[in-house]
Amino acid sequence: MAEVADLVSALECEQIEPGRCRFTNVGLGERGVVFGGQLLAQMSVAAATADETGTKSIKSAHGLFARPVLVDEELEVTVDLLHGGRALSMVTTTVWQRDRACARGQILLDTGEEDLIRHAAAAPGVDGPDAAVPWGDPTEGQEVRTVGGVDILDAGSTGPAEVHVWVRTGGAAENPIVNQALLARASASFLIGTAMRPHAGVGQSVAHRDISTGIVGHTISFHDDVESGQWMLLANESPFAGRGRAFGRGQAFTQSGRLVASFSQEAMVRRFPTGQSAIGREATVL
């Protein structure tokens, strides 16, 4: 299990020059490749550097992941401010490694305003974190508990294409942007497993070994303040999987039932292409 300090450290942004940042991955990742949710988190933190006033938070973040990023090498993120207004800023970010563009993000920053109207979906009526079952994912660096003890690693266990997970990051940073980035990262973690859950013999334990999986795109929209050090419920569902792809969506709630974010994901769930090795980093090529 990665230490929380390492998880937060991976979001420390070194600004090389205006519009260019560097991140170190401090050993986080699996198969030697940086997790897509981690890249979206890093792009979100980098995008916030475009706000010179320091008053805006992340409203939404959308990432597309074209090439693997190696975990044992530094990566750079370029930041292009498309529009910087009083209420909203629109930022494009690109992840670079070995002089190649690997991922791209579209980040919307906003100041937040008073309600004109307000409504929010209710939290699902599931057990709280005290009744949930601890679940160890070595790539997370977070405390994770699954409602009902659902194990998306177990290819022999099947159920509906929905998974409810409680997550928190103890000792998380006070920086609101980093708290949002940590939730962005967590929100990308369970949707592929959710999509595979109804299908016997398919689960995350066989991913990258017998089948090829990976995040193609992930989007999160923030509705309210986020405290990643407190328990949050991620309600995940997958309404469709087929033709080598899987679509998932979800919502993040506080323990008191407040909706703080919604998210969705396009993923790859397919057989390995003919002639492609299922061993090592080759298994991660999209």
C-alpha cells in the first residue's frame, strides 16, 4: 500500500516556467505505468496554476489518455489558458514524457456563485463505512472499504454492474485543489471493475494478464466542497459494455449524504490484439 504522503507528493507541482510544470510519481502505479486517474489529478493541479488570483477551484476535469506514462520517470504538463474570466477559466493541459504527448485534459475552473436554484440527487441507502469491508488495492494509497464486501478483483464472483465504495485519504492536504484532485483520482478507480462484475471469469485479477483493459477517457464534475480526509461514498454503475469498450458513471457523496461530484468514464475491455504481448509494459498500449 502506497503511503498517503506519497499520494499527496505525486500532486506537488514544480513550475518550470509559465505554462509548464513537472511532477514526480514517487513510485505510484501498477505495471510500471501511471494510473489514468493519477494523470487527471496531476493535470488538474497544473491547470490551477493558470489562475493567477488563486480564487478559483476545479469545476470539471476531462482527460483523454493516448499513451502510457512510465511511473519511474518524471513527466511534464503544459498549460494553455484558453479563457480566463472573472467567474470561469478554461484550460487545456497536455502530459509529456520523452518528448511525446501522452494525455490531454480540458479543465474548467470557477469561482463559485450564490444559488439561484439548487437540487441534488439523494445518496443511495447503503451501509456506512463502519459496516463496509476493508479492501486493499496497492495502487490507491487510500483507505478503501466496499459495501457488502464486493471484490472486483475476484473473477469468479458475479453480481449487478454496480459497486459502492467508501474512500478517504487520511492526513490529506489542506489545499482545496489537491483535495479535488485526490477525489478525481479515486473516482477513476472502480468503474472498469464495475463493468466486468456481471461477467463470470472476468475481473480485475485477470486484467493485463488474460485481457487488456485501460481508461480511455475520464470526466469529473465537482458540485460542492471536497474534504478527501473524510469518508466519501463512490456509487459506481456501468449501464453498458460491449464491442471492446465499457462505459461507467458514478456519484460521490459525503457520509452525511451530500452530493459533491459526478463522474463518467470510457474504458477499454478487450482481448489482446493479435501479436501483442501480454507481458510487461506492452500490455498497456492502447
